[in-house]
Amino acid sequence: MEMKEFHYEDGLRVSLFNLDHEAVPYHYHNKVSDLMYCSRGRITIELPDSGEVFTVQPGEMFQVPSPSRHRFVNGAPVGTLSRYVLLQIGVFDINFVQDSNPIAERFAGREKTVGTDRAVYIADRQEDIARLAERFDRARPAELTEEEQADVVQALRRFASRGIAGAHPRAAVHS
């Protein structure tokens, strides 16, 4: 797994993940939701609190509301790289789940929901996300290849154009 963190300012954090066949460990966020856009391969998202498993195809978006425990897994055939762009809005926090092997075993071989291009909730940040897409379109962050840059710009434009103003209905309320 390769994680490229290249932007975190003004409450917007953008990262890119290239997944081989290792999973991002189970974790949760108290204050931010994970908004992800699959740009290559196929991403499987496991949500142990609700017992749900989703598969996200290239060009599709998905949001994990806080504080749901979750992990992202390469859902493509072995040897196929999968990539996703992650957008987080707010003050970043992360909590890793200790001893997650029993959780992973529960999800082994479980049926997945496919075709999950879902609504994502972007608070009041539509204009900020659109400006960020244009910024990355004009100037590639040093950490990214040209292909990764194009994926990030496409993801941010999709979040900005299709995102819903407001909080995710299943997200915890924070003051």
C-alpha cells in the first residue's frame, strides 16, 4: 500500500492511495468522514458496525460517516492495482482499531453490494473543493505522477459537482 498525503489546509485534507493487496487497517474518525473516489481497479469498503460491505468501481464515490469503523481493501483481482482519492473535511483525527483480526475474519467471503456510486455530503465546501481541483489542475504536487494528478483533479471535480451541502445523515454530531 502506498499513501501519498499532499494537501491539508483550511480544513480540507486530500490523499491518494495506491493499493496492492494489503488493506488499510480498520480505523474510525471522530470528527471527519472519509469521502473516497475510486480511480483505478476496485475498492471494497468494510463497515463492521453496520455489517455492510460495498464495492466501489472506477468513477464512483462513497462516504464513510464518522465515527463508523471501516477499512478499505483492494477488491480487484490479485496483481491488479487499485487507487482511490480520499477527501476529508474538518479537523483530521484517526483512531486505529486494536486486534482487528476477528473483524476481518467476519468479512472474509461476505457478499458485497456492487454499484455503490452514492451521495457524498460536503458541508458548505463546494466552492473550496472546486478551487482546489483547479489549483491541482494547474500545478501538480511533487508527490504525484501526472496520472495521479489527473485522478485527483477528476475526483475533486466530482465531489464539487455532485456533493450535497450539509452533513451526512448518519454522521455523529460534534460541537
